Amino acid sequence: MTVAEIRQLIRYRFDRFCYTQRLLAGIFDRSLAFTGPKVVQIDIANTCTNTCLACWIRSPLLHGTVCADPIHSQQLPFGVVERVINDLADLQTQCIYLSGGGNVFTHPDLLEIVRLIKKRGMFVVLHANFVNCSQDEARQLVEAGVDDVTASVWAATPETYVATHPDKTAADFEAMVRVLTIIGQIRNQGGVFRMYNVIMNQNYHELEAMVEFARQCGASGVHFAMVDILPGKTDSLLLDEDQLDRLRDMVQRLDEKRDLYRNQYGLDIRDFDLFKQRVFARLADSGGYDRDQLVAERCYTGWMFLRVLGDGNVNSCLKSWRYPLGNIYQTSIRTIWNNGLQQEFRRKALFMTHHEDYFRLIGNNPSDDIGCYRSCDNIANIIEVRELLERLPEWRKSLARCSRPLYRLQHRLVRSNQCKHW
Ligand code: SF4
């Protein structure tokens, strides 16, 4: 190891230590965050030409009613996205996740946005259906240095692709596969390329074939999620007990092959333990996947994450669209990150069961006692902090507690300085 490499390693460890201490101090504070959000999802476009069967916005099963009432033609202008990205870089956000209400490829400035994120030194993840992506765009995306691409496919064969995407054809599937083969080249530059599959009764029989398909497309990972239904609207996509039993058998078989796929083909079946827990959940046949995981749990997402919607509204988590924190057209994301509404979310999320009225409105079914129990899309953030709290020695936690007044003072000084500029 050279001297420069040793220096770099020490710097990296020190930065990580400081980040963790500030994160913990925020959690012990219960209201403020003393780090920036680690990951921010930006929905740059609500526009999309697909009508995926399980989509909360455009599924034909909704018969025209929509979940979060987005305005379908909305896109965030480049200038607004640029301001948000620059603010997040200053807050030391680590990852920008481009995905959301529509298809990112319908945004005219997608490549510029990817280049800007890279220029500001952040990790960029792009999650899309690859329907409007040409082979040329795919090449430019690889050249722009995107770090992580997740292709939402939901099938291993043209027949199942058409079954889960009613307005698409087998030819669309073949065209998408050609584009994905180009995207796979990001692996040569150290990038990650994943396939994402929402599992429902229309495609569960292809679970194992989806892994094989991902391997053939040159993916480095494959990810499964159970369908998150809109009660009363898309319930017909749920698996019944027989189908769940068959799926559970497939999950067991796949579990035994995970090491083989990883070691022989470099293909990671990502978050498979979490998927397994959801498939085996007591209430899986009614779409209640996360009750056992979240009961009596605290939610730490408020210290890790933000989502910017296509209309500029900002949410604390992927399911809290009924609680806008502010809008980036009017307020800077720096201010929103620690504003009163976000502090309220953090305080309540540490004691979810004490605030049922609040958490009932999270997610897609306000008749649940706590909406999060159905399916929490930020559960990875919660698990990350929970494991950190379990793993760290007591002295680290005590140090974070003692540092809290200092960070609070620093926060007040920074805030008064920001007010002068906004
Ligand atoms: S869905 Fe509920 S548990 Fe999950 S991040 Fe949102 S508030 Fe927290």
C-alpha cells in the first residue's frame, strides 16, 4: 500500500466515524438531524407511457382513479433539479436515486442530470422500465458514469412481460432486452446492473426463470418485491394460499442456489432474506408483509432519506405522500430537511404505536391501524440503523449523546446563516 492510499484509507475511516456519530446524535436528539439525508430519491418525471398492472398510478385495474393524484405531465425542470442536487451535495448526501412517479427516460435532461450528480461526487442510481430508452441513450448513460442501474422488468419471458404490461408487445420486450445488454456494460466500469421484479399472481411462476434471465442479460443482481396492492382496486393481483405455497417452494430452492449464482456468475440475489420474510409473512395473502418486522419497531428513515416528487413536494419516506413537508419550488431542500414537519415525523416515528392516527395515513390503505405494516419501502434504511445501534459499543453511543448540544449549537448557527441567503 502506498502512502497516498494509506492517507486515503484513514480519511475514509475518519469521515465514516464522524458521519455515524452525527447520525446517532440526531437519533438521540429525536428531532433534528446533524447529517444530511444519506439517500434522496428525486422523481424527475411523472410522465410515463407504460400501464404496468401493479402501478399505483396507471394500472388499468384502477379504472382511471389514481393513488397519489399526481399530475401526469409534470417534470422537474433542469434548473430546479440542479439547485436541489447542489444543495444535497453541500449536505454531503451520498446517493441520489432517480426513479419514481413516471419513467425517467421521458425527461429531456436525464443525461445532464446524471452528469451533474457525478460531477458533485455523489453515487447515482437509476431505476426505470427502459421502455423509452434507445440503444444510443443507453450507451450515453453508460458513458455518463451512472453507478447503479435497476431495470424494472417483472418477467423472464415475452408472454409474462405482456401479461404484466397490458399495453406492451413481445417486440417491446425484445427491444428492451437489446437495450439492457448495452446497459450491462456498466459492470466493466465497476457499476451495478440489477433486474427488479414485482411478484404477483401473474408472474410468480417465473421466479427462478427471472434469476436465469438476469444472468443471461449480464446483470450483477436481481431483486424481488411482493406486489403492494391498492386495497379495493388491485387486490386481484394477490397470490392465494396455493400460489403462495408454490412460491415458498421456489424461494427455498432459490435460497439453496444463491451462493452458486454469486460465486459462479457474479449475480447477487439482493435482499433475498427480506423478500423471504415477506413471502412467508402471516398476512401475505392479504398483502400485509411487514407487520411482523415493524411491530413495536422504531422507524429511523427520517434521519436517512428524503423523496422529492415530480410536483416539487418533499416527503419523509416513500409511503408518506399524504404528508408533504414543503415544496422545492418555494423552499430549499436544506431548510425542509430539518423543518418543523420533518422533526414531527422523526419524533412520531420513534414511537409509531403511540401515533396511530398519524401512521394510519401512511401508505395506500387508510383503514389499516398503521399503514406501514402493509409494506415499508424504506425498510432497508430502518434495518441499517437498527443494526448499527446493536453493533456499536456503548462508548460510541455515549459520545454521540454528549456531542448533541454541540451539534445543536452548530445547527442553530448554520440555520441563521442560511436564512440570510434564502
Ligand atoms: S412506511 Fe412507515 S415505517 Fe416505513 S419509512 Fe415510512 S413511516 Fe417509516
